[in-house]
Amino acid sequence: MSSIKFAKFHGFGNDYIVIARESIPDGIELPDLARNICDRHLGAGADGIAVLQKLDGERADYFCEIVNPDGSIAGFSGNGTRCAVAQLYYSGSWPYPSLRLETRSGIKNYTLIERESEGHYWFDAEIGKPRFASDEVPVAAAVRTEAVVDLPVEVGDGHFLISGVNVGNPVACVFVDDFDFDWRRYGREMESHPIFPAKANIVFVKVLDRDNIEIRIWERGAGETAASGTAASGSAVLSAFTGRTDRTVSVVAPGGTTEVHWRDDDEILITGRADIAYIGEWMQ
């Protein structure tokens, strides 16, 4: 029987199992591994796995593959990649203050800004520029539009106005006055609505003031999560894009608060933490 060494980290309660690619035996498919190890009852339990592979350093230092608990491949995860970068510092694999991480949605730049103690880190991350066009979110539309704002969508007995953005993953936001409704049911149904050909992270957003918003998250391929870097950045960008807030926003989720700054050069900068939960071995 073989085993796979892993480290479990979380970003504001959004937990990921970080694995080095070379430690995964031949013949084991990542979707199968993710479905098994992420199971909350039969596995270690997580919102996804982050698989790291060392690169030559020419374009980037590492490549990170994010796989959701249902076995689907994610284009990007703000918290998942932050957990992966934290593991590199925790294991001593990366000694420098900055790191370039290649993902399926491009290269992201991470800077270590604080090490509270061993296994507890704060990072700034440049995660790229938002894309608003309907074919880039993507949202199914008869005619391409430059932005998706207040698009009517019916889900069961619910009627919602959707605004969309791609921040590495497709994010669809619904602005609400409160969370006193069955948002989980609507989020579950909306995630795979035909209007989202690649599915979407569904985020319900309550604007508190010009500098603060509160969110609830139904994440594509993972379900309800306590936090999400892409949900936080997408909701912050859309709040600013629609004129509800300024371009620097504190995003309050059940697991904690992510700081998002949509810079004047269009780059999204998010500040968040990653904390170790435990180290283990997965038996095969």
C-alpha cells in the first residue's frame, strides 16, 4: 500500500489539501483523488486540492492545479492557491519574499507580508484583471455584451438580477438587502443554470457602505464555503463597477474578511491569510 503526503491549510475556513505533484503515484487521476480525499466523512475533508509542481523559474516558479471536491478542474482559487503558497513557506521549499504561481487562468504574484508564527501567514496576491464581457464570464447571450449587469434570471420560484465577472473563475453576483431567504437552494440551482455554460460561483452580496460588503457563497464544484478568494474579489469588483462602493473594499464572509483593492491599472490585489490545520498521509 502506498501513501501520499499532504498538508491541509485553510484561508478563513475555506480549506484545501496541498500535495506535491511528484508525491502522487502514477495511475492516480487527480479528479478521483480529489473526490476521495475531500469527502467530509470518508476522507480528510476539504473544499478542494491544490497540486504543486516546480517549474524552471523562467515564467513562473511553480504551477498549481486546483481540483474541486466533485473532481472538476478549477481555473483558479484565491484561497486554494494561497494555501499552496503557504505550504511552500512552511515546508521550507521557497525562501524568498515573493513567488510567481502559474495557474490555468494565468500567472499570479504572491508576496509574503506577515508570518504570525510557523504555519500562519498573510499574503498580498496580484490575481489579474477582471473580464466583464458576456463571452468572457461566460454568460450565454444571443448577442455579445461588453458587461453583464442586472441580467434577469429565473431559478425555480425565484427571480434575480445577475451581474457577472471573470476573475480567474466565473463569478455571478446577486445584490440583496439581507440573507433572510434560502440562498443555498437558489445558489445550488443557479450554479448550473443554462445561462452559465461553464457553471459559476454564485455570490449573494449585501452592501454595508462604500468600503464594506458582506457575502454568502455557493462555489462552483464545492457548494457552500465559508470564504472564497475569487468570490470576494469578484463581488468587490462588481460592487465598484456598478457604483455601489469604492475600489478598495473589505469583504466580510462567514469565515473572515478579505481585503480587495481593484487598482487603477485594472489589476486586482487581494490580501488574506492561510493557516495550517494539519499534516497527514493519504493511504492508497
